[in-house]
Amino acid sequence: MRVSRVQAEQNRQTVIDVASRLFR
């Protein structure tokens, strides 16, 4: 519970990157 926010932010950015690449 010490890197929940950091991990969530990185996970979200990774998902956005993958989605952008797939949508492209």
C-alpha cells in the first residue's frame, strides 16, 4: 500500500500507450 498511487498512474499510462498503439 506504499506504491498504490504510483503503480496505478504507471498502469494507466501503459494502458493508454497500448490502446493508442492498437487504435493506430
